[in-house]
Amino acid sequence: MSGRTMQVLLSTYNGEKYIGDQLDSILQQPYEHIKVLIRDDGSSDNTVAIIENYCNRYRGRIQLLKGKNIGVIPSFWTLMQQADQKAAYFCFCDQDDVWMSDKTVRAVHQLEKMEQEQPYGITIPAMIFTATQLTDAQLNPTVIWPGKPAREPSFYNALIQNIAVGATVSFNYQTLRLLMNTQDDVNLSNIQMHDWWMYLVISSMGKVQFDPQPSIYYRQHSNNAVGGEATTFQKVKKKWRSYKKHKDQKLLVRQAQEFQKIYGAQLTNQSMIEQLQAFVTPRTDFAAKLKFLRKCRLYRQSFIENLLFRFLIIIGYI
């Protein structure tokens, strides 16, 4: 395995309770070539003081950016803008999880393998994401989530569903460059989440891989519950409420339109071009909706969620 640098992109906000555990798990990784770039999103507790203490203890390995409270997506976007251009690999990181000891070694190995599989020495954008080991607030393991996707990660999935848990995502420099080459043109208000945007972009122009082996202990507590242990019915019920609440905003279509604006001209796969255009084209009557569904190749990862997607198309929520 190479000795190329992996930079951790970590956004913090009022994370004094758990940030020390997370930083310890990063700095104790056996892969030695790790640097950490932290952007604090305007914390009002002791988070910054704790991080500054780590900066003093691990000089040269941790860099802290102090900022105003701008929210999750802009904070991670800023981290990508400020990322080390000499690093080969990067990964997103949340403040309240704990990394498994082999996380970075596995990530670098998998990304290197994905790069080496390309012909003629061409390096393409590549990202991996993994399952997580859900835990309670005290890091007692509960269940592994999510399970292996029913279907492979792809652009046809990414247009309408994000299956990449951001805290597990690792990616190569070509991915960073692809996203940041258009940084000034992207309207972040049209993006659902930074990890979803990356999944959408890289699934269309690079390689995306899922690893079913967990790489993090995904701490569940009152401030971050993600519903990882919810039943399929509960998840669908939650999604229905969300779609109903935002029915006039058409959030998925807005994100797809933003993608088309930024990257549509770079797409070379004719099927992707056609499916994207069909999804963003207004469906003004019942006949148009049926025509779209007959030719639609987009999919979510469960049978019930696919039924919900089709129903939402029919009633005009998407």
C-alpha cells in the first residue's frame, strides 16, 4: 500500500461531548499518513477549545478552521474547498462517531484497487461507502445498518435516493477535483446533502462501491437519530410525510435540475441523459406521468419504496 496522504474532512458544531472520542479514533489509525482538517460551524460550547488542545498535541496533523454557523452542507463544501491539493484521498467525518481501527487502511486499499483497475493508467473519480455499526450513546453495539443494497449503487438510484452514509464515505483526489472544478456554479440550496450530491455526480462519471463491512461505530443519541433500526413501514411513513410537506418544492427534481445544469453537458451515457431529461421535464397531466413511468429506469432500494415513488409521481408530489 502506498504512503499517500489521506485527509479527513470533519465538520463540528457543539460537539464537546463526543469530539474527543472521534479524534482519538482517527489519530490512532494504523495508516500513518493521515491529516485532519476541521471546520467548526460556530460552536457555542467547548468544542473549539477541545480541538485546539488536540492541535497542540498533534502539531502538523490537525488544522482548524473557525467559522460562522452556516449549516451542514455549506460547512462540508467549505472543507472540500480548503482541502489539501496534495492529498491523494479524502473522507468525510462526523463529530460524534468512532472509527473502527481498520477504516483508513481498508479505504485506501479499496480506492487504490479501483484506480488500478482502469486501463491505460487512467485514474477516474472513485468513492466508497460502507455499512455502519449502530450503537447507543455509550457505544454499545446494536445492529449493522444499512444492509447490503438490494441493487447496485448507480446513477439511476442516486437521482431519487441516497444510500451513501456520509460519515463512511472515502474518495480520491479526482473526485474532489471534479466537484470543486464547478464549485462556483453550484447553488447549494438545491442540494439535498453533500454526500448525496457526491453519490449522484460520481455514479454518473466515475466508480462507486459499497462495502458491507462496517467502518464506523455510528453513535445514536437524542441529537442525531437517523432511524437506522426503523422498520420498512416506519421509513416509508416518514418519507411520505416528508414528500407531503415539501410537495410544492419538488426537492428531488430541483437537485436533478442542478445536476443537469452543472454536469449535463459532460454526460456521455445516452441512457443516463434520457433518464435525467425525462425526470426533470414537467409532467403536466396523467398521460405524461404514465409515459414517464413506463420508460423510467430509476429505482429505490426496496419494493415498497419503489411503489411509493411511483405513487408520488402519479399524484404530482415528485
